[in-house]
Amino acid sequence: MRRGLLVVLLSLALITMGLSACSSKGTTAEVKAAEVSFTNAYAIVGNASVVPIEVQFEVTNPSNVTVTLDSLEFALYINDLNIAYLQIPCNYGISAGGQIPVSGVVLVSFGGLVGHAMFGQGLSAGNATMQVLPYWKEMGGSLPAAPLQPLWDSISPAATWKTTGFAYIEGNGQHLTTQFSQTLPNS
């Protein structure tokens, strides 16, 4: 009888251990939303009619598993004027607790800035030109027209860069979106 009871108890113990081992294998680590930091925006080449602006980010994975950054998309603003939009396809792995740099380049023209101000804010061409001229100078753009030289010389640029956007990550079969909106302090 003792032997039968011992066999039953051992069998129950082994079954319980087997069930708990199986259930722990099926659990997946929770993937947390990525953290995005807007770190810099600057003109790559100045004194041009089209200015390439490099926009830089740091993306952090706060999860305890590796995730993939599928893409990063953002709108770029200068003093609250939306001047560009870019989607960066990434497919970059980010290790658990790791961080990676991500950057993209947007091309900005004076005419494009004037157009954004006209259509985005309902300004006339003249008012839009006056509004964006300091931004254009801040970016390192060239003087757009000789008659604007006196105004150009009096401009003392002080622009604020801002981004809003989304980062899309994937890990352990989970897909998450991080929304961000950040402003760089004036330099």
C-alpha cells in the first residue's frame, strides 16, 4: 500500500512539473513601445538653392527582448511651419535595452517653404516670403532675390526645430507604434 501511494505521489509530482514546464515555454516576453529622441537637425550644405537637412534620432528598446524597428516616419517643423515629411524604412534590430541612431535627409527649397506658408497658413505670396526668409537664412539657404538683400542682412536667425511622428516596431509576434513629438532647444 505504501508503495502504491508512493507511486501515485511521484506520478502526480512528475505530471505537475511537466505541466508547469510546458506552460512556461509558451509564454512570450512583453514587447514595450520604443522610445524615440529627436537629437539634431542641421543643414548639410549651406548657401544653396536647395538645402539638405539631416534629421537625427536615437531609438531605444526598453524591452527585455530584441525587437525590429520597421520604420520611422516624421514631419519636420521650423518655428511651427511644417516644411517636410519623411518615412525611413529601417528593418533594424535593436537588442534588449539597446539603442540605435536613425537619420534621414529632407530637401528644402525656398519656393517649397513659401508654398508651405501660403497653403498651410493661408498667407499671400509676399507675406509668406517675409515669414520664411529668416528660416531660409537659418538653414543656410542662399539669398533668393537681390532686392531682398537689405532685409536679408538685418535678419538674426533663431529657429526652433520640431518633429512629430511614429516609430513602428515588431518583436515576439507583437507590433507596436510609438508616437512622438519633440522640440530641440535653440542653439
